[in-house]
Amino acid sequence: MAQKPLFESYISKAHQYGSECAFSNLFVWRDCYHIYWAQAHDFLLLKVKRNDVDFYIQPFGGRDEDLPLLMQELREEHGGQPFEMHGIYDFTKERLERVMPELTFVEDRDNWDYVYLQEKLATMSGRKLHGQKNHYNAFVKAHPDYTYEPITLDNMMECLNFGEQWCDEHMHEDSSLLCEKYAIQEAFLSFEQLELRGGAIRFDGKIQAFSFGKKINDDTAVLHVEKANHDVRGLYTAITKEFAAHAWTDVKYLNREEDMGKPGLRAAKEALHPEFMVKKYNVIIG
């Protein structure tokens, strides 16, 4: 947590919209993904281990002319062996191509971020979102007594308990939820320090959905987690709409992160019709 100001001096930039630009993301996943960091030549470097693969996230900061030197030193760190770099945004890809034109980049579609206009999610208006609006209306009709509430100290433990239970109930379908459960716990333990914002929906006397995220620059927020009772039609749409409308009136864009190649998650994110995608690329530097 002590490195938060340092990290954000590199990653909280106006032209950076990716989910990796949220310090809160790096913090809550730091143990699951074995995240290490270093500074070199005015670059911020992040090393990650995911699915038994070690790789670096794209470098932040620095000067274009120093990138070849940085890559050479990383190669030496690996005993002269090739190493992988993931999560490279378009503008960083262009930086690398200018000084290292021999590199070959591969699109990592499963990790592209979905970025939406806050106004559209907050209103669910327009022909493209007609189906989503119908789901929301069905939810409101079935649960006219529902309430939306911001996540505060008063309801934080209830939201945490709901999130833990949700992960436990679905872990047989997806073992990665063990790490997500841990990340949710970490987020709620440091909610204020991480400057997170959250919202929840309550009906029938209990929390039935919640979401939280982090503002990363003047016009963009990254939404980290969204959990809802699967058995209630339209509830996911409701928490998406209410959270956008109540918590994020000061931003233009909402990044709802990647789909990880999961067909159901991809269909759900595409159904909300993103304004644009944050494309990401991988490269092997040998």
C-alpha cells in the first residue's frame, strides 16, 4: 500500500484506459499472481505469474530510446533466454515497434478490456440496449421494493459475506474463484485506502448484488467485481445500471475488464455494447 502514490504516478494517465492501470487491481491480486515490481531507467516494471507462466506486464513510463536497453537488461536477468511480455496496449506496442521493429506481437483477445460510456449504462437507453432494458424492467416489476445503497462501513461485511458465499457456491464450476474470493476479501479490508467505490442492491431483507471499482484518471473508472443472485432475472442488469448511475457521474468511461475467454462472460459483456475495447498484445523478446 505504501507504493500506491509511486505506482499511480506511472499508471494513472489520461491516455491509459486499461484495467492494469488501477492500483487496486494490482494490490488485491498481488498474492494470487505473485506480482513483483521494480524501477529501472524511469520505467515501472511488473512481473506476474499466472497459470504457471512468468511474464512481465508492459512497462510504464520511461523514454522510447531507453526501451532497447531495458529489454536487454531483462534478457540478461533471464540468463540470455527469451522472456514474455503481456498486456501491451496499442500505444506501448507502437513505442516498441519504433525502436525494436523486429518484434512480432500477438493479439490477446481473451484479455481485451470492455469500455462503456457511463451515460449509456446508467440509463440503458438506445435501441442496442433494448433487451437489457427489458431485463431491468422485469426485475423492477418483480421487486418494486428493492433499494440501491452505496457500500459503506454499515453494509461492508454483509457485502463481503455475500461475495464469499457466491464464490463458494460457484467454485465447482471455476477453480479460479478461489483467488477471486481472496481478492474480494483484500479489497474490503482496504476499501477506503484503495479509494474504492461500491454499490449494492437489497431486497427481501438482504444484499442480493454488489459491485465495486476504482477511478483511474479524470474520465475513466475500472469496475473490478460484480456479483449478483443468478436466480433473479434482471438483477445483474440492475446492479450494472444502478452502480453506473449513482457512483460514477464524474467519469465518461467505465472499464468492465476482460472476459478471460469465457463464452458466457463474453456474451454478457458484448450484450452491453462497449464503446471501444482496450486491445492487448503479447510478445516474446529473445
